[in-house]
Amino acid sequence: MNPMVQMLVIQLSVTVGVAGLLWPEKLVPVFDVLMFPWPATHKLVRTNAWGALVLAILLFAAVILRLHV
């Protein structure tokens, strides 16, 4: 994967993660559409936000390790 594209994915993951932790009530309607059969809750949004932040950290570590090898 191109490092610039990977950095863009990292930034997007961080943005969604922070938004989900700070403003879960604003993201509930988005998750209602994305996860149609199941109702979106604040707990679900916060869990997905933490997952997005963990993904961003892992991708950033992969970029750093690839640049130093």
C-alpha cells in the first residue's frame, strides 16, 4: 500500500475515533444507517471509536517500522 494512502487511512481512523469518543450522540444516526438491523447505541459507538483508534495506532506503527527497515 502506498504510504500516503496509508497515512490518509490513519488520519481518517483517528478522526472517527476521536469524534466517536467526544460526540457519540452525533454519530448514532450514522451508525443506525451503517448497522441497519441492529440499533446503534452510545456504547456501540464508543466501542467502534476505540477500535478505530487502535487501528490507527497499528497502521502508524506499520508505517514507522517499514520506513526504518
